[in-house]
Amino acid sequence: MKKISILLLIIILFSCRQQDDTFTILLDWTINTNHSGIFAAVYLGYFAEEGLTVQILPAADNGLELLTAGHAHFAISSQSSLTRAIERGLPLIGVATILQEDDSALASLAHLNIIRPRDLEGRRYLGWGGSVEEATIRSIVAADGGNPDLVTILPLMGNADLSALLNDVADVIWLYRGWDGVAARLLGIELNEIAIADFRGSSSYTPILAANLNFINQNEEQAKAFMRALARGYHFAAHNPQETARILLSYAPNLSADLVAQSALRLAPLYLNEDGRFGITEPERVSRRTHWLLEYGMLSHYIESERIFTNKLIIND
């Protein structure tokens, strides 16, 4: 999944209602199965039933800044990015987690026999060049008794995806198991995957839905209506992955039908928590990640969980 930077392109899904009832969502990547509940809610009329118009904006590198500036009402991001933005004073808050489990992993070709973090010693890692990303690599290697200084973290060059492994550009990449991991299996590529979720501090809520805090405070009832429709969309995606795959493909027909179908099946169990609710964040998990960011120098001070996420807007009917 790759970001695109066309900021003015707007996919208008419904356009016949008044501006005050229009909500904009800024994506984090090109359309993929993480977004299934959004498109399901649009297609099935859940937003329309709440009297809302929804516009979807393509991804941008500065999504949280655009959200702060009022160019969108909601944006898909990550817990770490949101926490650091809040520390910088941006008026933002997380309003839902899209997946209940961090579904990312460090992946390598199976024949390299990289099966645990300390096996990264002497290997080349290629990622997106973020400081949180590098700290995560170092922390999980150290936690497994390895020496993170022996991991070569390559400067960002080209695509940090499966092609980097197949072309021997890198030994290890960071991938999302529900997308590139599924793609690898469909292509017959055997991977070893080290799940980030197995490392408590390094794991975080991702992707998440963030909101402009000022907008939420001034429009709480409308925001609740939006979240009610969104939750219905993700409940549908959780219980009807095959139909949800068909819906997503109707908006993004360029995607591989097999990939979308298999990805939808994998992600369906991750949309809802153990109580069958969408979007809920646990303060203890939020706090654990914040302490990790502080420990590894990604924050200058601790931020209380309630300043980062709220569950008050989520309505699971």
C-alpha cells in the first residue's frame, strides 16, 4: 500500500445534502481493506440514514496537519503519529481504532531463516525511514537478547515492499499481514513473519481514526451520528467479508479481486473487540504505548490516555 499526494482530488460519494451535514475523511493509503467499513457504510446507506454526506480524500503525507487546519473532519493515522502530534499542541483526538490488534510484522524470505528478532543481527532492514520505526526495530531486537547495533537500517530507497525482498535490496521489511502478507501467499512467496503484536511496548493501535478536537467539541451529536454509521459499516465488514470485498472492489476496481477477498477474510475478526464492539480503545494499552514512546525518546513528556483517545463518540447499535 502506497501513499498518494493528490490533495485536491475528492471522491464524492454523496453530494445532494447541505454543507453542514458533510463529513470528510482523509485516508492514510490508497484504498485497501482497512477502509472496508467506510465504504460499506457508504454503499449500504448507513451515513445517508443519519442524514450525512461523506467525502473521501486521498492520502497525504501531512494528514494530521491537514486535519488540524480543518481540511478534513476525520483522518486515518496511527497511535504513535497521533500521540506525537498532540504533544506538539495540535488539537486532535483519536475517536476509534480500526483494528483491535496490530497486524503488522517484520517479514523476510523463508530461506533466510529469520524467525526471531535477534536473527536481524547482520541483516539489512528497509522501511519508511521514520524514527518510531527505527526505535521499534531496535527495541524488539534488544528485547530478544540481540544487538540492535548489528542491524543495518538502510536509507529509504524505492519501495519498502515485497519487491525489495525479491530483488535482494533488503533482507527484512515491515509489512501489513492483512495486505502484503496475503499478497505474498497468493504469489506463492514463502515468508517468515515476526508479529509486532507479540511485543507489548512496541505494538500499538494502528490504523486509528483521528478527529479535529475543536470540531468534535462543537458538533458532538453529529459526530456521534457519523460514528454510529461507521460502526455499522465495520460490523457489516466483520460479519460479511465476502460481500464487503465486492463492495470495496466496486469503488476500487483496479485492485486484485483475490487479494481483496482474502484480505477481507483475514481482517474480519480484527474489527471488533471481544465484546463485539467496534472502535474501542483500552486506556491501559494506550498508556503502555505512550510510556514506550517516552522511553525511546519519541516524546518529551507523558500524555494522559484520555487526551489521546476517547470512546465517548462510539455507538455500537
